[in-house]
Amino acid sequence: ISQARGFFTGSAAPGAVKVRHRQSPMAVGFFANLSISGLILSYALFLLIGGVWAAATTGAIHTFYGGLVSGTVVLFCAFLASWEDDKKCVAAGVHIDLMLAACFTLVFARLTYKSSEPVLKMDRFPLFVIFTLGSACHVVAMLLKKPRKAARPLPTGQAHKQQ
């Protein structure tokens, strides 16, 4: 019990060796890049909720499955982008999300165009417009928020040549 005293009170027993505990990776890195991962998370929720809404309004269950799968993949990108300790995971999450969002924008724009022509598919038109605009806004927001490398200063000898 005397050795456990330091655990509960915060002070170590006299003569005890202080052990430095390493924090778990979940406490250190997870949600450290909240601005980027939060943006990706909001897009994943947009796709998930949009898939449920599309299935409810149009009656096509495949839209629910599409929203579920695409939202889950984007959610995994948010998980990757949230690790600050591993720059490769952050880069992979951000770039995979950007590629997916750009592809979704093109697909939704094409579906918007195709659903505007026949009168029978006009009930899907507002849905595809919302998905197109949401995906395009996400791509623009990600490009504005994307972490960039710091510019390297010019060598001292080349600073005079540019002037």
C-alpha cells in the first residue's frame, strides 16, 4: 500500500524511483489536427446523412448504400488526417480525401446534368445539386486548409541576382 500511495496522491514515496510514463498515441496525436480532420469529418457526415435523406425521399435504397460506403471511406480519411505525430498518415488522409471529393464532385455534376433532361427524373435533380455543391465546397475548403511546407529561404548569393 505504501508504494501505491504516490499513485493516488501525486507524490512518490521517499526513495522511490520515478518512472516516466509514455503517453498513449491516442492521447498525443488523435484529434491534434482538428481543423483538417474536422473538415473531413463534416464531409463524411454530409455524405452519410445525404445518403439516408436520398433513400428516404426517392425510395432508392442504393443511395443509402452509396452514402454509407462513401461516408465511411471519408471517415477513415478523417481518422488518418487526425494524427499529428505521423506526417505520412496526415498526408495520406488529406490527399485521399481530396481525390475522393474531386471524383464525387464530377460524378454528382454528371448526375445533375443527366437528371435535368427527362421529366421522370426531376425528383432527383435538387438532391444532385446539393451533393455537387457540397462536394465542390469541400474541395475548395480542403485546398484552402491543406497544410503546406514552409518556403525555404534563398541562399545569400542568389538574393542579389533576383533584384
